[in-house]
Amino acid sequence: MPIRIPAQLPAKEILEQENIFVMEEERAVSQDIRPLNILILNLMPEKQKTEAHLLRYLGNTPIQVNVSFLKMTTHDSKNTSKYHLDTFYKPFSEIKEKRFDGMIITGSPVEHLPFEEVDYWEELQDIMNWSKENVTSTLHICWGAQAALYHHYGINKHELPQKCFGIFEHEVLQPNENLVRGFDDYFLAPHSRYTDISYEEIANHPELQILAHSDKAGIFLMGSKDGKNIMATGHLEYSATTLAEEYHRDHQRGIQTQLPENYFPNDDPKETPLHRWKSHCSLLFSNWLNYYVYQTTPYEWD
Ligand SMILES: CC(=O)SCCNC(=O)CCNC(=O)[C@H](O)C(C)(C)COP(=O)(O)OP(=O)(O)OC[C@H]1O[C@@H](n2cnc3c(N)ncnc32)[C@H](O)[C@@H]1OP(=O)(O)O
Ligand SMILES: N[C@@H](CCO)C(=O)O
């Protein structure tokens, strides 16, 4: 089945070039298996890139996935046009009476700030509170994961001595959990962050479990034991060149970020990096959609 997204969303062209079958919102579908309704709260500054990153994997499922995009009303976006947000994104006031089978809360480059200094923090807290009753399972990425750990479980982030930047190897710690079903014992994933969370605090929290960990990059994947909240500290959804773009951006700005570890062939930033994590990204998204969303969500919400 295809992925169903707002008509004219620019990511559509990219996805179609990759042979991902996309259906525009206007086209009706009737079938016994009802489509899954997924809400994306896109907090990344380069929203169009992130739309393509996520839709690529949400589109790889036998179940139709209806995607809606949520925007913050308490934040004026610097890097995304008002036209794009007004055309493709809805404010919380328009969706809060609805229920969603799944939600994704993305990363955001605000990790240097205490949560309370992020201008949309209160609105985000309202959305996270609303999700307890109105969303079956939420997948949080990078800063979104840190925000969920702080808001739902009282676990704060801390600064790292240097940016955690590169492609790191992770060990699956709970191979029987459905979220990592089919994963190899060890897998690669990109990280790009200046902050981290404490292994001990997560391991000792009665509601949480750690699913995948790296000796170098720390925890990659964890979740609440009830499957309601999944947190990924890295960016499996990143394309092959995203870390290179971040690296070159910083160097052009005079910020001497270290070379991303285990990334450029021969550690040469002029060479083109290979995409060595996409099969596990596909697996993570399809496991989440299958087990935590489709098999858990009510067929009809009361
Ligand atoms: C830790 C993670 O989750 S990783 C994910 C973040 N990484 C990325 O997004 C990589 C791509 N990003 C980038 O390359 C850069 O952020 C750029 C080039 C797009 C923007 O660079 P700058 O304009 O210098 O960034 P600046 O630091 O001013 O702001 C970045 C974003 O943080 C937002 N921001 C800054 N301060 C605040 C604040 N107090 N409250 C809320 N948002 C804030 C900005 O508004 C902007 O987001 P927006 O476009 O959605 O409005
Ligand atoms: N991934 C981010 C880290 C900033 O929070 C970047 O380098 O843009």
C-alpha cells in the first residue's frame, strides 16, 4: 500500500524518484484494514529534508499510512517558509480532538539550551501530555528523545566534552523485543549531538528499558516498557551525506568540529560517504509501525 501525504508536498518528487508509491490526500481509499494515522512533529530547522528522511521509511510498509504534519504556534521558524508551514502543517489546536496511531517527534538543534529556555517548551509539554491519551506510540529522535526523557521520566541531559559525531557500532541488548526484531547483534547508526543522557539513570528507571547501546556513543535506543514511548538518541533516518553536510557547514562557519568518526572513506572529507545503516532504519520503522502501532492501536477509538 502507498503512503498518503498532503498533495503537492515537495518530498513527493524525491520519493517517487526512489520508486516509493505516494498517494495524494484527495484520493479516497476504502478497505477493511483501516489506514494508520501518523502525526509528525517536525522540529528540525531544515524541515523539507527531514520530511523526505522520514517519509522514505514510513512509506515502506504494507499498511497505508496517512501522514499529518504538526507545527508549533509558539515558535516562528527561521529556516522554513511560512508558506510551507501554512500549506502542509497544522497547529495543535486543529488536531487535538483527534487520535493518532503513532507520532514522531524529531530532533532540534536546541540541545545547548535548558529545556525551559526553548521557546516552544510549554507547547511541546502540552503535546506530550496530550499524547498520553491520544497517541498509541510515539517515536522520539535525538533532542526529541531527550525532551521526552526529561518531561515523562524526569531524566535530564548533560553536555559532552566533545561532540558525539560519526557512525558508531551498537549492540542489541534486548534481542527479544519486537522493536529490534530482525536486527543483527551489532549494527551501525549515525550520531550528531553535543549532549547525552546517563546510562545509570535510564537503566535504574522502573518504567524504561535500554534496547541498544554503544561503548563509544552511549545508549542509542530505549523505550518505556509499555511501548508507548520510544527514544532514539541517534539519527538512523539521516541520508548518507547528512553528517558531511553538517561537517562542511561548521567548517565554513569557522567551527572546528572534529571529523565524523568511521564515516568518510579513508577519513577524507572530500570522499563520498557510504550509506551503511539504512537496512536497520527500515527495520526500526517497520517494527515500530507493525508491533507498537498497528498491532497495539485500537481499531476504533472510543
Ligand atoms: C541534537 C539533535 O536533535 S540533532 C538535530 C539538529 N541538527 C540539524 O538540524 C542539522 C541541520 N541544521 C543546521 O544545519 C542549522 O541548524 C541551520 C543551518 C539549519 C540553521 O543554523 P542557524 O540559523 O545558525 O541556527 P540557529 O542556531 O540560529 O537556529 C537553529 C534552530 O534552532 C531554533 N532555536 C534557536 N534558539 C531557540 C530557542 N530558544 N527556542 C526554540 N528554538 C530555537 C531556531 O529558531 C532554528 O530553528 P527553526 O529554523 O525551526 O526556527
Ligand atoms: N546534529 C546537530 C547537532 C546540533 O544540536 C548539528 O550538528 O546540526
